[in-house]
Amino acid sequence: MRCWTVEGLGAPPILRDTDMPDPGAGEVRIAVVSAGLNFADMLMLDGTYQVRPPLPFVPGMEVAGVVEALGPDTPGPAVGSPVLAVCGHGALAERVCLPASRLIPIPPGMGFDVAAALPIVYGTAHLGLTYKARLQPGETLFVTGAAGGVGLAAVEVGKRLGARVIASARGRERLALARDAGAEVLIDSDDPGLKDRLRAEGGIDVLFDAVGGPAFDAALRATRPDGRLVAIGFASGQVPQVPANILLVKNLTVIGFWFGGYQTQAPDQVTASLAEVLRWWTDGAVRPHVGQVRPFERFPEGLALLRDRKAQGKVVIRVAQVA
């Protein structure tokens, strides 16, 4: 089979031929159809992500495909079943073996590209806004980077939870995506008066921030008493330094949230969260936006879209064609 491999941190991935993997006890081999890309994939290739797989490794953190073989003592799912999974790394290959416990059935009618685009961004948005931020109906949610995969997911999840959503993104086209996802107030991320704009809207109760830098600082000062600020990443490259005096006088809570950590810390919570998101998809309440699809051989182009911040919604790599 073919797979993309990372043989040195900071070096470009290489497309290689390798042996077909055999599933072990409790494992399933998946014929990969689609793999979702995330900002974290780029960080992992550079060696700046929280997790550093031993070299060489196959990148790709989320996968959708078809069960091809079961390992010993593995009762299911049945061969031929369409499944999705978060795999940490390994999705950018024609085959991957994963524990059967990690697999989630793909609902009827959901395509493989959408299935590969869903688990990490919607898992992050759903757990971040429900379990961590305790977002309540009628509260005001501010989402930065709202045209990216996780940002659009947060807009949809916030809207589904009954919040009033303010979205920030760069340019009209990206803001239109956030509006279509349910944002009621749109603010260009290049607007130098972000703090004043947020205050003019009555302030915010919850921040969902993947950007960091000046956007976090402005939101902090526009957050109402008892507000919650959820930091999920720092795409701007600037990690905010939070003044504790502001937290004290406004009774604010700053929350760090890394979805990957919950894969091992609270896997049952992750499973329950994704199950609810899939029910919402079935009901039409959320619709993952797959902005760009690239064939397997052009995986580096997908990475470049993330690195150059040109991605809108999710970038998906089509590993194989299905009838």
C-alpha cells in the first residue's frame, strides 16, 4: 500500500510504498477513503504539537473508510461497515489499523468526506462549549477564526445550544460562511476596534478562541462578569498573557481545552459528545463545511492551504474513490 511518511521534523512528507498492516487483537483494518486535515497536523509535522510520534510516522489525525478485516478476538464491526475515527496519526495511508473501540459508525446518507471532516472540529466545539464553558441558551458567544473548520463548527454548535453568536474572520467571503453557519453579528478580524465592537454589542459571556494574540486580549476586556474564555489554540502565533487582576474583579474563568487529551482522559465523554453531534447532523442542525478536497497524491497542497491560512472550513484528502 501507499502512505505519506514524515521522516524528519520540518521536512516535507514523502509518499512511500509499504507493507499492508495486519490488525492485532481487538483491532480493525480500515480501507481509508477520506482523511481530514487539521491545523494540528501542520504543527505535528513541524514538531511543535503537544504530541510527537516517533519518527518516521504517517500523519493524519482523522479518518473515514470501510472496515476491511478484523483482528483476533475482535467481534466487530462487520467487514464492509463504513466508519469514522480519530486516530492521532496514521490516516494518510491507504490502510490503517485501529482499536475497534475507537470506531464510530457513519450515519446513513453521510459521505466519507463529511465523515472525515467531522470528529475533531465538532468534538472540540461541542465538548468545549458544553462540558468546559457550560454555554447556556440566551448567552452571547464570540468565536474567533470563525471561517476555519473548528470555528465554523463552534458557530453551529453555539447556535444549536441557543446562544447568540458573534463571529470574527478575515474578509467578506469568510464572514459569509460564518453567517451561513448561524452567526448573527459579523466582525472582520482586521478591525482595529474589536474590543469596542464587542462592547457595543453588549459584551460577551463566552469566548471560543483558536487564534490568541490581540483578539483574545480584546475579548477578555469585553467579557461580562462571570464570563468564560475557552482557549483551544494560538493560530496567530501569540500566546496570550492573562492579567489576573481582570479575572478577579470580573469573576472570569479562563479555560484551556485540548480535545486530544480527552481521547485518553475521558474517552466515554468524547464518544457521547460525538454521538450527540451525529444526531444533530441527522436532524439537519449541523452541516460540516468541506471547503477543499485534494486527491491523495496532492496531500502537500492541503497542508499548504492550512499553513498559508487559505482554508475555508475543512480540508479533506481523498485517499480512494468509492462507487
